[in-house]
Amino acid sequence: MQTHVNTALTKSPENRGVGGAPRGNGNARTHALFSMKRLLKERGMAAIDGRSAVGRALSQWRSDLVRDLGGEDTISTQQQALVGLAVKSKLLLDSVDTWLLTQPCLVNRRKKSLLPVVRERQQLADGLARYLTTLGLEKRVKTLTLAELLAQGDSQGEEGDGGDPQAELKGAT
């Protein structure tokens, strides 16, 4: 009487087959949303190389957003946190959008439903809209201090006729 022995258990670890496709073949290429979320959670914005096109675009978008809020020195710590969350959401949203636009079809034909990543994309877009709404949709003008106003007035006086503003006041009386 012969008993069936599982050959996978008798093979040594060096001889045991790993299974699946070879490394790097791209058969199971996906949108990588979850791996990007994990990377951003672990390393923050340091995960994005500032020299890349994506890094430069995100940096520009962040600086535009901060400028629209009145400048770096006028936003609160809470607003800085919301700006950081908005930048991360924009990165994820743009990445998912790029992947979705390369897909031949967004509908799972077998299930006759949208791909799950489309729903996740909509959640990301809703979250970004909430962050931006919380920050405020109107553009804020930076309020100048008295010293900045005086410095601005001095530079305009120099560009004008080069005259002294005090001398102009005395001459007018």
C-alpha cells in the first residue's frame, strides 16, 4: 500500500518553485494607488523627488495654493496641515486619473460594473474638494504691514521724479 506524500513538503527550500510570473514582467500591473498611499503615509512628501516633473508640479501647486491663502506667513498651523493633506490628495488623484486614462475600458464586463478604482477616485476628489472648501475658495490678498507700506512708498517715490515726499508736502503749503 502506497501513501500519497506531498512533494512540496519534501523538497528543500532551494528546490521549491516560487510560482507565478517572473519578476518585472508587468502582467499584474495595477494602478498602484494603495502602494502610493502606503509610501506617502510612511515617508510623507519626502517620498516625492522634488527634481522630478511631478515633484515640481506639486511644489508649484502648493505654493500657488499658499499664495492664494495670503502667503506663507499668514496661514495658521491648521491651514498648513490642510494644505499638506490637499497636496497629497492631489498627487493621488492625478496618479489615479493618469492610470484611468490609459485603460481601454472602465467597466468590468463580467460584473457589468465600474472598476473599483473609479469609486476610490471619486472619494479622493470629494476629499480634495472638502479640504479646499475648508481652506476657503476665495483668494485672499496679503495685508501689508506699516513697514512694508512705507518701503513700497519709498520705492515708488524713487521711481517717480526722485523728489523727497517731505519736500513735496512743504512746497504744497
